[in-house]
Amino acid sequence: MITQEQNDFMTRVAPGKPAGELLRRYWQPVALLEELDGPRPLKAVKLMGQDFVLFRDETGRLGLLDRDCPHRGADLAFGRLEDGGLRCPFHGWLFDATGQCLETPAEPVGSKMCTRIKQGAYPVVERSGIVFAYIGPGEPPAFPEFDCFVAPGTHTFAFKGLWECNWLQALEVGMDPAHASFLHRFFEDEDTSESYGKQFRGASADSDLPITKVLREYDRPEIAVEPTEYGMRLTTLRKLDEKATHVRVTNVMFPQAFVIPMSSEMTITQWHVPVDDTHTYWYAIFTSFTGPVDKQQMRDQRLATIELPDYVSRRNKSNQYGYDVQEQASQTFTGMGMDINVHDQWACESQGPIQDRSREHLGATDKGIITFRRMLVRAIESVQRGEREAPLLIGADQAAAFSGPPSIDGVNDRGSDNDAYWREADRERRLKSSWAAARLNTGKAG
């Protein structure tokens, strides 16, 4: 049983809070690159309760600064992008992407004041359509050479969405293989050839068996959890008959992302990023092992259910997630439409802004969640001791040793050795891929 104190220890992310201090040791998504499109590439962002302004200067350089001007605290999100940086409208102070003050124009002629002023600034990089920031102490870790970071831009697509809940309960839905048989249950199977860009709507690899049928008819999975160098791997088995087993391999990329199969050709890497203690953005990179991603189709599909500029779901708490009693009786288990992100959002938000884990009763299928929480607590305690004993707090040399991680959804009809099946399936997919084949290296961690 988890106490309220232990729950706060794992969930609270403001500066100085134990979980917040751990998450600040990692790169965090802060925006989609597309959010800086347009005539004014500037955006106010909030991360773990702190306010920043993200911008791109005239040379294309990205910058992330504290949002309050160091002069008298005016809001730099209304600043002017000009003269090599961001200029505060209050008194014209100008800052570059490193936070250095370049001009204090209202000061007397010859004043050197600007040379002594530096605004809080943070490293930012773009990876696969997402802008990542590091707001922690010291040097940031390196990016592991996982598929989502090394695939060519033509083969990735990034998107995001806002949920009104704590980051940890949003993440935990992704490491729970059992829920898909219920929360995402569809009573009828669709044409799997029309499933491009849709989660849980295609066919398993090596089979024409619809995943919707697998989840609906085989709802008592056998789940194995294996700690890895990057976090942990979950292998979920659903025995179809005496010979065939549905095998699904998913991963947790510590501290707050999961890597899951979307289809036989794509994987999803999804982060759960705290805006504050009670709001979370999910950021996803869809990675294709076959042809280039149809970015327009993927974007159009998502904009049908998510509204800009804040990337808020059109089905949400205010309209009961589109719940329809007739649909629940005849079409879907939830009665909340066909978009599984809405199902997940309801599941997470219905637990409350921060789930009260002192009232929960975990079962055997929650072993992934139990393992992760122990891993999280150990990592938080390590940071409190001034150590770096946590997955993926790595340097460049270590980052190059990572690959994958393998994420497979398929049917093993050989009757045994499911581990060998998914490893071979992953290798075969990479061998057929224009970009992944060159990276095959069995010595890498993945």
C-alpha cells in the first residue's frame, strides 16, 4: 500500500520536489517544431511548474529563456524578435539565445550595464520534429541512438496532446498491457487495410488477424517484465491456440516515455511531460520502418480530434468525452468513440488530477507498474544522494551503444520460444528497412 507521502514523492514536480529534481536531469519535450512555424517563431511554454519563452532568432538558432525579464519582470512572451535576439517591449532590453543581454537602450550612452546582465537560458535541441529542453543542473545526458532519434526526417512524424492529470498516471497507462482488451475493445473488426495511422486497428505482423479481435477475445494476457539499461521491457503473450501465440513487446524508456508498436511498419515513442502537477502533454514520435510517413494524413487524422493552438482533445471532461450509451451497448467498450487517445485520456483524468494511490489495489497484471515505481523511487533517491544511478543518464559514448528498442506486435505460430520469435521479427523488419538495416548491431543495448 502506498501512503500519501510516498505518492507525493513520486508525482510532484515543482522545483525542489524529489520527482521534479529527477526529471530535470533529463531532456524534456517543450514544443513541436511546427509550433514555431509562421511569421513569429515564439511560444510561451510551461514545464514542471516553471515558465519559459521558446523562440527562434533570425539565424535559425533556438533559444529558451526564463519568461520574466530580469529588469523588472515583464513578460518576454510578448517580446520582439529582432536584432539577433528577443527584445522586451517594456524598456527594450535585448537578449540572445544564450540569455546574454545585448542592449539596455534606455540607459545612459556608454553604459556597460548589459555586459553584466544574463537571463536564465537553457539548452534546446530539435529531434524528429520535437524541441527538447534541459532545465537541470550540469551537463545534460546524451540522446540514446534509438530509432525515433536516428530515423531520417522523412520517416518520422511528431504530434502532442494535453491531458488534465498528473504525468505519472498518464505514463502508467502505457505500461499496462492488460487494459487494451477492455478500454480499447471494439465489438466489430474493421478493414485492416484502412488502418494507416490508427492504433490497435491493423493486423498483427506475420498474420491477417485483426488486433481488435486479439484484444477482444483473448483478455487474460501473460505479462513478463525485464529490467533493461534504458528502463524495462514488457512481453505480453496471448495464447491463440495450441500452436499460435500473439506476442507484443513494449518498452519503458526511463523516466517517462514508452516505446510501443503501432503497426507492422510503425512504432510510437511517447513522452508524458508535466506542465505542472495536474496537467500533462503527451508527445509522440511515429517512426516508420517501411516508406516515408504520410505526414499530412497523420496530421489530418489527429486534427480531427485535437484542437489547436493548445492541442486539446475535442472530446474531454467538459462534454463527457463524447460518451454515448447506444455506442457503448453495440460498438465500443467505453462508448467514447473510436480514438483510443480519448479512451486513455478518460482513464487517466477520471483518476483525479493526481491519482490517490493509497486507495488502489494492484493485481498480477500490474507488475510493470510495480516494477517501474520501484525503479523511479530508487532513481529519485539516487539524485537526492547526489548520484547519477538511473537509466539513461549517459554520455555520448554510451549513447552510441543503444539501438531500438525492439517493439513488436505479431503472431508466433511455431509453438514455442516467443523470445526468439520477436527478436527475429525485429531483425527481419530492420533488414527490409532502407535506414534501419545499416544500423543492425547485435552488440548494442536494445
